[in-house]
Amino acid sequence: MLNLFCPICQRDCDETELSCGGQAHLIRRDHASSDKDFYEYLYERKNDKGIIFERWRHVYGCGKWFHTARCTLTNQVFGSYSAKEVQPPKSILATIRRSRVDFKGWVK
Amino acid sequence: MSSRLPQEGSRINREKTVDFRFNGKNLKGFYGDTVASALLANNEMFVARSFKYHRPRGIFSAGEEEPNALMGIGEGPFFEPNIRATEVKLKQNMNVASQNHWPSLKFDFLSINNLFSRFFAAGFYYKTFMWPRAAWKYLFEPMIRRASGLGNAPREYDEEHYEHIYHHTDVLIIGGGLAGITAAKALRDRGLSIMLCEKDCVIGGRYLEDSKIEEKDRYKKFHEKSIGILKKSKDISVKLNTTVTGIFDHGFVLAYEENQHSNTATKKALWKIRAKTIILCTGAIERPIVFPDNDLPGIMLAASVRDYLQKYGVLLGDRLVLTTNNDYAYKTVIELKRRGIDIPVVLDARASSDNPIIKEAKGLGVRILFGKCIGKVEGKRKASAIGICSVNGEGTIEELIPCNAIAVSGGWTPNVNLWSHCGGKLLWDGECGFYKPDPENTPMGREGETNMLALGACAGVFSNYDIQDQVPRKINQLASRLKIKSKRYIETNVFSKEPEKKTKPIFVLPHGASKDKQKRMYIDFQNDVKVSDLQLAVQEGFENVEHAKRYTTLGMATDQGKTSNINGIHVLSQSLGKPVDKIGHTTFRPPYKPIPLGLIAGQYAKKLFKPVRKTPIDKWNLLNNAIWEPVADWRRAYAYPKGNEGLEETLSREVLSVRKNVGLLDSSTLGKILVKGPDAGRFLDLIYTNMMSTLKVGKCRYGLMCNEAGFVFDDGVVARLNDQSFLCHTTSGGADRVYAWLEEWLQTEWHHLKVFIVNLTEQYSQIAVAGPKSRELLQTFKSIDLSAEKLPFMNFIETNIDDIWVRIYRISFSGELSYELAVNSNQAEELWNKLIKVGKKYKVQPYGTEALHILRAEKGFIVVGDETDGTVTPHDLGMEWIVSKKKKDFIGKKAFSLPHLNSSIRKQLVGILTLDTNKVLPDGCHAVEDGKAIGHVTSTYFSPTLKRSIALGLIENGRSRKGSTLEFEISSKESIFAKIVDPNFYDPEGAKQDG
């Protein structure tokens, strides 16, 4: 059972308090977008073996959404950050680089 | 024959006898006995039938690795099947029953399987019962089900008390043997919280039992001092009788605590532990050597023979033979010989050994034969003699030796299961013949740090001297790695440094065993897997260890192959001609040992399994004969039958009371979400398909929410309470979902908007007053004016009924003149009672959810979840009027422009009238055209108002089919024909809603 840090509560919380919201940093496509962009926004999701950026909601806690960076292979967590961020903060990317020398950075 | 010695037994209290029953027989044991030791003390050596061939089996071990002695223990609501007799403490009047036989243990009809065992080889079921298909259902499956399986499922509800306990600790030490105790001592006084879990009822592992006579006092003193230190240290908590059953991500650990005091209630708790660092001191499990007829009662692991002797004063037999490949097993014969027990011979598979223990055994007069092993065992239900043969060759018997007990030891396997549960890798140690934890590939914690350390026998370190030497050093290293500033821990070694006790990795004997012998050589006792089965699996191409495991079921029984795993892997390696480390091993998975299902449920059973949400009017509903309907987590009144009414009569009465007089509905479950803030209107414009920001204060508007794919998600009435506040009503089942949906969009997409959202579903209750006489009824309360001018349709007012605050909405889900009264929940019951009392004059009837559904279906109003299923758009429902063309953006807008959502062959909502007016279509039945399903029924009722059957449905291109007749197939033999019409069956002009 995962244990993640809620940046709003400033507390570690068990997975049972959380609800996973899938891939983070999706860009919403509105009616003005092309059909292809809209299709990708609706249905295309990454399924990486390795580092992923994902959304969680502290549903049985503060109720707030936040983002984490996690390795799907080892479940190592590189930190939590605000759901308002449109891309992973530099500090998180630096943490990842420290333990994954081959990390290529965040890809949209 | 097994028996109790007149003295000895460190675990038992001979002053206190305990009565128990085994298969109906009254027997006696002592306080402190396990069921297994008590059975052996009563000469019950044959205690079980095997799983597949129903062969006689005896107690094989003294711990959780026990493959044979599974019992049904307890009675009635406390009965538990498949319990290892070796682990359960004996209790007064305990009822113990053996399993897997019919009609009795001694005369088992199903042991006929044993005679035909050559037909029951690996894959037998796959190969045999292929056809005919019908035979599976009526012959094969019932037959196999009767013959197989272990114990019987309990027949009564489990009344045992289970608890879940949460715990956080810096360090968790698993295992209280020498390594665990030393680790705890070395970690104390460093500012850490330390928890030590020991599966046994005492700590100490094996070192006291293993000590020589001259060492005994010294070790005892050391032991008592250690226990004193652990007790005194405030930072160490020791949990006895607690088995760690699983290790999961980020240091999450499950442990099963089972306090079994004789004659007192058993306390069973599931510990949910979060540990920063885990120290594995789980020791090792003795494994057998595989030889012909090795599964007969009377054969036992060598250290277990000694355990029963030293801990319980129980002797397996008075003429015991040992077969071994290691020096350590000689301790058993030495202990027995000292007590004057006859040891006719020790068969050592090795060519020689120079360990002093051999000399000691010889000095006691034990006959030792090197290079020899057991070639056969005589005896039907109990071993009565062994045949000696050479380890090399096919197993020709050289000498027959009568005996009544056989101790077997093939060396020790580090207990690495828990290391593997959460990603730790294993290394094959070819010299010793076992897998051990790979210190380079450890399980990891949340930060990617190594969070587990294996110490002692589970890491392949067996000598007490080495353990006491290494553990403090490793703990000091750990402390400096964790940056814990504290003194280094140093301990003087009390153990004598001895010549290493060696094991030669020999697994199956004799080496050249004939085919016939291989069929009598059992690897996995619990699933009856023999050497020949594994060879057959390889022959048939199941070469991967995971395939061979599943094909033969090796290691898949409840003991998870604790005694059979390594032997099985060895046989595979031999059959494939590949070294063991190239074969790999199967994955160890939680639980380490079986745990009761009730333990997983914990206190969340019965009433707490899924608590029922009740409305404030629930008590009245209960007292007034309501039939219940679950709606999400709520229970709602489905209908209120009176006297001897049939259900149809009840529904008819309730519906007609709304159409003709007035009805009352408890609609408190309706979702109510307050959206408040300067940007509330802007936010709701993005959420709903229609415009909400233009709604005037005091007015209501029906709204529809879609998801981004354009499909209907929820619906309900929105009321504008004031300039910055909207109260959004949702479906009863959808309140939590909609609330989460709004929060998600607000927090993750439109977080610049100044809006707060509160779920007020339980703060307000709601009562619908519907029917032509509803206005009259409410006007009885003098304080309110509900005239059409004062309160037009889709408006609301806030007022008081007597002294109860109410918000009255003039909205209608039935097509009649209708009001919905929102009230603070604590006054809902009071208001309801007032309305019932006042309503008597108007013959008011309470109506339930079914009448509500009939009333709305008569009007063709949709219900999200009935008419929609996540693939239905507003256009499909004929509700394009609710999709704004003016708004720049809202959820779903893009999707509505996509061609496939505008295609003419989409299913559209229609009304359906059966030609035979009395025939009600089954819910969900399909409309068929040219042999193709073209749609289905979504709601279907007998309408008491129209006195005929009505239905709503989604039919391909349905709107253009109005007037035509379609076939609805209700079975392969029967169809109902019906006409497609407009979905509004009653008062299509809407004249009734103004009363």
C-alpha cells in the first residue's frame, strides 16, 4: 500500500485515504481544437514503465488534488506538488535526476 | 508408537490437564500443548488423509510449515477449517477433527484414488475430462468436487472477534530468535521506536534447545538477561504470537496476532504496520530429503522430533532411524540416545564428515552408515521398517531395519518469503543448496532507500557464534546509514566458536531411483506431487518453473511449499539438465501463512460491513410498513403497502393519489450541492450544458451535465439562492460523484475561479407534495401564500410552516401541480408529520420510489442511469433544447460537433406502447429488426393512470420510426409487438402542472 505526502495537509497519507486520478498535466482541449488533439486529450494516456507523473486526491482527508512523481517499477516516489502546476517543478525533476541518471526529463 | 515421557517439556504444565476431543474420541493433554503434541502424546500418529490420493499422513513438523496435519477446529460459529495442528494451542473441551476423508479417517472410501494413482498423474484432469460437454456439469464436476478440497467450509456465521490495529514504527524486527533479539538490543537507546514480532508464544528461537549440557546454564543466563533488557527498554515493544504475513509497498506490513490462552477467549487481530526499516530475522525451515515412501505417518523432520521431545516431552517413537545429509541433524539422535531411546542406525548420504558431533554420536553407541539412504519404507498406515540402500544406484535394499519412527533432515532453507514479497531478489547458494536474500537487490521504501535487512539464518548464517558476532556490526552499519547518531553497540559473544556444521546439498535419494520408486517419492505432501509428476511435466514441455508449478500444483497448497520448494526446483533442474540458478524460482506471495477471511474483514462485518444511509424520515417509513429499495448507500421507501394489498394495488393507489388528490414523497436523498462565490455562475456555465449564470434569484432551472465525451452524466434542478449562491440538485445516487466532479474541475482546471463548493445533501431534507390538491393542503398553513402569481412554476420562496423554516420549490417530476419542501434535516420528521396530519382531510397518501418512477415515466421524464448508460447524449434523449448554442465553452461542447454523435442511426429515446395493452415489456429487452438488435427498453411499467402498459426505450433512429410497430424479443420463442410513439404519454400539453 503506497504512502504519499499530501502537500496541502503536510502529512503522509495511506493509499486508502487517496483516490488516483491518472496521468497528470493533461491539457484540456476545447471546442476550438482539432479532432486529433481532442481525441488525444480524451483517450490517449501514457503507460510508462518507469517515471510517471500522476494525479491523486486526498479524498478522505482535505479533499484536495495534488500531483506526484513515481516510478512504476519500484514505487519510489520523488515528491508531491500542487495540482495547479502545469508541468513538474524543477525541484522534483532534480530529485528524479539524482537517483535516475538516465532520466530524460518530463515529456508532455 | 508415539508417547509422552514421564518428565520433561519446557512448554507444558503437567499440573493442569486439558480435555479435548479428536474425531469424537475423548483425549487428554497438558496446558501448553499444541494440538499436534497432544495428539502425538495420545499415540495419534495417523491424523490426516492427503489431498489427491487420500493417503494416510502423520504430523510432519512442529511449526507453520506443516503440510499434513490440517484440522477442523472448534464448533458451530467458532469452527475453523484447515488449521495446522502444530500451531494451535490446546484448549479445554476443544473439538478437533481430521479432514478430507469419507466416511472416516481410518476407512476412507476415497483412498481408492491411491490404488489408481498411476492414472492420476500431473495434468490428469486436463487430459481426461475433455468431453462430452454435458458430462462436466452432471458427472465430472460434482464427482471431483466431492473427492477433492480440504476441510469443510463453516456452516455458521463466524462469531469470532477480530480487530484491526494500526501501528507506526521506525524499525520492525520480524522474528525473535537470536538474530532478532540481538538486533533489538543493538538498536535500543537510539531514539527509535522498535517493534519485534514473534510468531511463537516465547522468544528465543532455537538456541536454548540446541545448547549442549555444559553450555545450558550459560545460555539460559544470557537468555534471561536479554529478555530483561527487552522488557526494560521503553523503546522496544515485543508482540508474541504475531506472525508477519505480508510485506507491501512503502514499508507496509500485515501481521496476524493470535493470543491463544487455554480456556480464555482467543483474541485475533490484524496489525497494519507502517515501518521505516524492516529487519528480517525469520530463521530457516528444515527441509526433508525425498526418498521412496517418504510420506508415511511416523516420518518427521529431525528438529521437529527434538522439539516435541524437549518442549512437550513427547516421543515420536522408541526405535528411531535418522536419514540426513548434514551434521546438525545429529543433535536429534544425541538427545534421544541420552534418554535411552534406541537408534538402530543413522543413514548419512555424505561420504564422510569430520565434525566432532559425529564422534559424539558414535561415542554414545550410534551406528552411522555413510553413503547410505532409505530405499523403501514398510508399513501401511505407519512406518514399521526401512530398507537401507546405497545413495548411488537404483535403490537395491541391502538390509531391512525394523523401526517405528524416522527422522529426516535435508538441511535448512532460509525463510526468505517475506524478503521476496516486495521486490527483494534472491541468490542461489550452490554450496549450501538454498536461496538467500541478495544484499544488492533489496526491497525498497518510498524514497527508493533499502528498507530491509536480513540477519541470521534467513540470510544463510546458521551458527549462533556467527550471528552474535555479525548482528551488532550490521546494526551499527545500519545506524550510520540511517544517520542515527548514537554509540556503537558492542556485545561479548557468549556462544562457543565451533567447527562449522556442514550440509551437502543432496535432495532426492537414491540418485538412480527406478521409475517405480519415483512414483512413491513425494515432494509436496499437501498437494501430492511426486518426483514422477515433475518429470512428466518436463517431458510434456512445461519447462519453465512457473509452468511446471501450475501444471503439477507443486507448492500451490496452503503451506505454499515451505518444505517442498527447494526439492522441487532441484528435481526440475535434474530433469532439464540445467543448473538450479538457471531455472529460477517461483514467486513468494503474501500471505506467508493462511489467515482467516474474518480477520481481513475485521470489525467491518454484519452491520458495519456497509452502513446504511437513512433519511430523517426513515423511522416513519419503517413504522408505516415501507418496502425498502437500496439507492446508492441509502435505503428508500419503495412503496407503502396497506393491509392485504398486493404490490400492484399499492402502486396503483399511490400513483392515483398523486394524479387525483395529493401524495407525499420522502425525497431527502436528493443531492444538494451549494456552489458559492463571485464566479459561481461562470463556473456552472462550464459545468452544465445550458446557461446558469442568467438564472434570476428566486428561480429554478433544470440542468444537464455531460462529460467531455458528450454523454449525459447527471441532471437536476438548480436554484439561485442569491447573487453569488446556487444550490445544485443532483440525482440521489449521484451526489457524491457530482460533488467530486465539481471539485476536480474547480481544483485542477479552473482554479482561477473564485468559487467554493459544499455538499449539503444531508443538511437539508426534502419532501415532495404532489397532486392537484397540493396547493390546498399547503395553504392550510396560514402563513404561506402559494397562489400561482406569488409562486409561479420553476420559482421558489423561503418561508415558515408554523415555526419550521422551509424553502418551497414549485417544481414537478410527475406533471401534476407539485411543490418540494426543503427543510433543515433536524426538523424534517416534524414537518412530515404535520403534512400527514393536515393532509388527512385531502386523503394524502405517502408514495415510494416506484410510484415516483411510474409517474415520471408517464410524463416521459428521463432518469439518469435508466434512460442513460454513459453512452447517451442530450440529442439522443430529444433534449437538444438544453444544449446551449450561445455559450463559448462548456464540458462536452467539442464532442457535440463530432460526426458520430450526430449520426442518424444513433439510438434515440422513444415511447413504446405494446399492442396488447396488458403485456408489460421486460426491462432491458431488445427490439429486433431483420434479425438484428436495434435498441432496448430502458423503463417499463403498467401505468395505473392510463390503465395500460407503457415503456421508454432507446431505438436506432427512433424518432423517425414513430407510428411503426417493432418486435421485442423476450425469449427465443416469444416476442411482444409494440408501437413507437412520442415518449410523453400523459398530458402532453402540460396543462396539469398549474393545478
